[in-house]
Amino acid sequence: MNILILGAGQVGSSLAELLAHSNNDVTVVDLDQTSLQRLQDRLDIRTVNGHASDPDILNQAGIEDADMLIAATHEDDTNIVACQLAHIMHKTQTKIARVRSPSYLNHPELFDRNQNSDAIPINVLISPETLVKDYILQLIDYPGSLQVVDFADGKVRLVAIRAYEGGLLVGKKIREIKHHLPDGVMHRIVAIYRQNEIVIPTGEVTIQVGDEVFFLAEPSHIPKIVQELRRDKLRPSRNIMIAGGGNIGFNLAKELEKQHNVKIIDRSITQARKISETLEEAIVIHGDVADRSLLIEENIDEIDLFVGLTNSDEANIISGMLAKKLGVRRVIALVNNQSYVDLIQLNSIDIALSADQITTSRLLHYMRQGDTVKAFTLRRGTAEAMEVIVHGSENSSRIIGKRIGEIAWPSSITIGCIIREEEVLFSHRDLTIEAEDHVILFLNDPSQATEITELFTPQEVKSWF
């Protein structure tokens, strides 16, 4: 696929790296030559120095041959205009724009060409801030989870949790787990990571303390499974403190304040006053999130969840570690620098989030060939989960009409479940695949995504006369 990315910031760079490693032809446009050179030094891509909404620059970057345009600069107006130009100049098939302003996000009709042929021609709007906020809300809904991903319109969810000493399932073999869960609780473990190494989840594998366990289950069953893997009784995060009153922190507080006790701290007196005028229930505090005296004064030891969402990785890490030391049960921090993540994981920070990784996940299925409904990066890009629709017939497909156990799957995948109309069918060797099934799978080696596409793509049926 020929893909043009506008913007070499965190989101643009992350997308370029992912796509370049997936055998796509990638071109990146940016005004900053240093950022472009940095990308070109480590990736096999083409770069163009110039303004992203300049028609001549777009032509120079090869917009004529682009299958997809991803406008991910820091300027909403630039991204929108670039998509408009791509449509007018060459009818570029897929146009994706990063948009931050609520003024645009609150008026989706401006971009819906199904209802208005004069609407702005953008296929997908992405807002990293909104994606991060929604991601955190899911983690709050499932205490103890490390990652939560929806499939099949929420019929089934993939959840990652860490096994703790004393958990009822620790020391048990996978084939024994069903005997320790309440009746009717169905699940499928699709991967286990042990000290950053993948463990193929066969029935004989024993869950150990510290394992990062990925499992699929219906939403109502997830809390029961999570509880069995932990030593302590999980309780909802009732009292929440948010560090940073920017777009993400403010919107998260707004979503939470009706059903949670929320405190939000910002070091800017102007920003603190601004958000205090809009928030109805949340308590807004002006101060430094790394000020120990301030945190103690605000009863930090009574806080169930601390969320670091400032614009500084360092501030989020330091305040999160301080909060944990002062008695907070769970800490989530927004940390985009991968080198920081490697240092803090399994330390005081329970979950380190990356806005660019979350955004990349949101866009991933658009990059996958075939009928991939959803695709998400997991473990900061080292693994992937996909939802793929099975098309064709027994004559044209290599998998329709066959049992899961007799299909030559790529070596790194685990089949989690099949969604057949409204029914969730958890994977086993004798389950037969039918046309239009939605297959949920875990891919430990994302480079094998192309093999998945080929396996699911119907072959041409030849007629002989």
C-alpha cells in the first residue's frame, strides 16, 4: 500500500514505523527537516520537507499515487485542508485526519458525506486525546486490568491482567481453570507473557506469579475472572485524583465526576480557573502535582486511583511514584517515551499509557488488507489482536468448512473465538469455520499479518467447460 503521512511528530512517527515494517511504501511530509532526517536514518521511507497543505508539496510527495493519506500534524486546519486537497486533486481513496478541537469533533455532520455530499471529504477523524480518555475509562471499569479491547461491537472483550501471589488460579494449569470459575463463565486465554517472553497457552501451561495473561470473555464475565487471578478483593475506584487539567484530564474529570469523587490538580492558575468554571462536581486544585505536602493535604492516602495526564512524561512519572508511596492503590501515567516505560513497568507505576500507541491501534485495521474489522497493537506494538471476517465459500476459501485444528495457521497466532451472528463461540480444535464468521485472533508476531490476510482472502474459482 502507498501511504502518505503528514506530520513527523509522535503520532506520525509511530505510524511511519509501524507501516514501514509492514511492507508499505511510506512517505512522510513535515516542515522540520531534523525530524524527517531522524526518521529516514532508521526507516526505509521517503521524506519531503515542506508544508502539509501546500498543493505543490503534496504533488512532490506523490499524492497522485497514494492509496491513503494520514494527516497527523499538530494543526487541525492543516489536516482538514490537506484532506480536502487530496480529494480535489486526485480523489485519494482513504483520508484520515487528526483533529483536536471540540468545535470540529462536536459537529460530525461536517464530515459525513453519506448525509451531505458537500461535507468535508474525510473518511476517519482521530482525536488522540479522546482515544486516551476512553481508554482510561475502560481501565477504570475493570479494576486490575492492564489493557481492555472491544471486539464485535462489545460482544466480547480482550483483557490483559497480571497474576498475583495468592490468586486462586496461580499455580493452576490452563486446562484446570474452568473448574475454578463460577458456572457459565466462559473464556479463552490467548497469550501469556512471562518476563517479556511469550508462553504459548496450551492446556498444560501453569499460570505463575507475575504472568501477564491475555484472555477473551464476554463483558459480564470479566470481573469474575479478574478476581480469581488476584490475591486481593478488587473494589471500584471511587476516589480519583487527576494530575493535569489539559484536554485529556479535563474531559476525563467531566466524564467521571457524576459517579466518582474526583480531584484534579493543575499548576497553571489560569487553566485551573478555566476548568473549575465548567466542572460541576469535581474539585479543582491549583498546585504542583509533585508537591508532597499538597498531596498529603489533599488526603492522597484515601485516593483509589491516581492518573498522571500532564504534558510532561517526567511529571507524570514522578507524581505517580510519589502518589503510590503515599498510599494510592493504583497509578496510571501517560508516558510516551519508550525508554521511560522500560524503566517504570512493574515499579510504582501500574500502567504506562502512550497516546501515540493508542492512536496507532485505532488506525491499524485501515492498514490491514482484506476484511479486517478491527486490529489493535498490544504490549506497545510487540503483539496484535485482530477481528477478521471470513468471506467466500467452501470452494473458494481455504478455511470455510474446515475445523480450526486442521487449518495451517501461521505459527505465531492463537484463535480466540468466533462471533457467528449474535453468538460467541470460544475456540476449540473441532469448531468449524463458516462463511461470514468474525474470527478474533491474537498475533504474537505482527509481521505475520500478511499471512493472515492471504489465508482469509477467497481464491478465484476456475470454471472448466
